[in-house]
Amino acid sequence: MCFALVWFWKRRAQGRNVSRARDAAARRQMTTFRRVQEEELALVTSIAARQLLLVGVRQRRSLWMKCRGQYFSEFRDVVPGWDEQQWKKNFRISRATFHFLCTQLRSRLQRNHLVLMPLSIEEKVAVTVWRLGTTIEYQSLGHLFGVGLSTMCVAVHEVCTTVVDVLRHRYIRIPTGEDALKLVLFLHTFGFPQCFGAIDGSHIPILTPKEDPLDYYNRKGHHSIVSQALVDHEYKFVNNFVGWPRSCHDARIIVNSIVFAEGKAGDLVPDRKQRIPGVDVPIVILGDPAYPLLPWLMKPYTATGALTREQRRFNYQLSRARVVVECTFGLLKGRWRSLMKRIGTDVSFFPSLVSACCILHNLCELHGDDFDDFDDDVSCEDETAARVANAIVTVSATAEMIRSALRDYFE
């Protein structure tokens, strides 16, 4: 009997202890839950109060722009004092051409004064031609002109794009009618009859692109894009086609260009033929052996080691006339030296940048604004030999007959 009472009291005590422990755990959990709710409520209240403060009171910026050099504050005082030689050496174009360019672009580049004074038209053009004419980086150019890096990039991109949009149809176009016949003067200049122009491509170095870098890798061991150009006998661009990776063959590039489309349709050159040794020879353009042989596109005979004297003579005359396109690229890169260095610009912007340089080249040539301050590494470089091995051979009976007639003409 005593043993049963002891066991009963122990079980009762154990039950009371378990109940107390359960109640204590429930109270601690409730306390923690209430504390978390209070913290979340305080956070929400703080955020709401901050938003109301921002709506009610406009925040003041602590810094609008960094303190930079005072170049542009002295632009109108110092630069106009330069003589013509200093101006042309720094800006790569004459003073008259510079102001003419500013006048042509003014309506598109003019900006209203909102908060800060924007760059003037003269300042934007000055920044752009300095960038195109030198190998200076954007960051160094910003320090030189006292302008932020982003402002510098925007100004250069804006001016280049505007030059292409406003001036391209005036300074780079394939002429028609009487204007086209004026270009058929290679006979007087280079001794080649019925010649309208010469076509070739040139490397434009770029930084390694993020997408498809192998497509842009060339035989010289760096990345580049191709600028294909058709030029006339006066070293001016008639057409330029920019943007294809350097790994693409020249024949593929021309097939995808407007030159090929118009040549195939018969709209590229004037429809005027000359009777040469019994053959009606149309007006043609000249290319290197990498291009296909077409009735409107002549190329030299492939050097197989077994060429006749007549074929070698024809190759000499054609190369003598075709060198005009190599020299035109030399003049282009001699004035706009940024095209000779890998530019830290996105690949998508290169067509506008290179086209702007070609347009400015033509503008300078038409205005008699020559530039002869070239370094030794700027030359009329012919890269034909490296591409001949991979040339696409196109058989055209008409084209071969025309080439044979021109071959006999030089005898």
C-alpha cells in the first residue's frame, strides 16, 4: 500500500513538471514572435517615412560634376590664336574645313541648355576630329579636353553618326549619268581604257570582340574588320562597305555589297561600250585576283609561273591602275590615324566610325584640303599576295573575252 502511494505521487509530480516546461516554451515562442513583428513594423514604418520624405522634399545632389581641366573654358580664346599650320597639325583639317563641317552639322547637333551648359558644336567637332586623327585613348582625351569619359564617348559617337546621316549622300555615292562618265578617266591618268574605278579591302584593327572572336582573327595575328571601298582616279571614295570580319573572303564580301547588286543589275557603271580589237568592251572596275572575274569587274591573270608576255603586260597595266585604291587607303589612314590602332570601341559602332572617316576624307579632297604629314609606317600597302591562294575562280566566257580584248589593247 505504501509503495503504491509513493509511485502515485511521483507520477503526479512528473506530470506537473512536463506541463510547466510546455507552458514556458509556449511563452518564449510567443515572445519571439511578438519581437519579430515589432521589428518588421518598425522597418516598414521607416521605409514609408523615407519615401514620404523623398516625395515631399527634393534631394539636393552633392556633386554635379567633377572638377576638371579648363581647356574648353579657354577654347575660344586660345585655339583661334593658332596659325594655320598649328591648326592643321592638331586637328588634321584646315580651319576653313573645320568651320564648314560645324555649319553642316549644326542643325542636328544643337542642344538646349537644361541644367548644365552642353558642349558647343565647335567643341564636339573638335573632340571628334582630334580623336579620329590621333591614336589617343578616350580617357586621355577626356583629361586633355577637361571632359568626362562618358561625355567624350557620347560626343564622338554623336558626331560620327551625324556625319554619316547628313553628309554621306553628298560625298560618298555611286554617280549616274553624266556624273558617272566623268569618272571614266583612268585612260588619261593610268593608261587603262574603259575603267570606272578600283575596288579593294583594308584591315581596320579592333580589340578582341566578346562574341565570335575567331571570326575577326586575321593572318597578321590580331583581330580586325574589313573596309571594302570603290575609289575613283582622284583618290576619292565612291562607295564603302564596312563591318565584315577579316576572316571572310573578299569575294564573299563583294557579293553581299551594293556594288555587286548594282553591277549585276547593270546599274553600277554607265552603259557605254568601246570597240577594242573587235570586242565591245563595257566600262569596268578593277580588282585584285581575290575577286571573281565578271563582265564589269576585271582582275589580273593568276600568277601560275606560266603566263605569256601579253598576260604579264596586262597584269602590269591593271596593277598600275588599281594601285589608286591602295594609295587612297594610305591617305585615309594617314590623316585619320585612329584607323591604324586597335580602337576601344564596340564592334557595332565601327561602320559609323570608319564611314565618317571616309566621308571626311572626301570632303577634304573636294575642298583641296591636302594633308601630307605622314609617318613612314603609312604607305600604299598591297596585301594581294596573301589572298591569291584562296581566290575564288569564276568562269565567265564574256568576262574572259573582255579581258582578252583589253590584254590585246596593250600590245
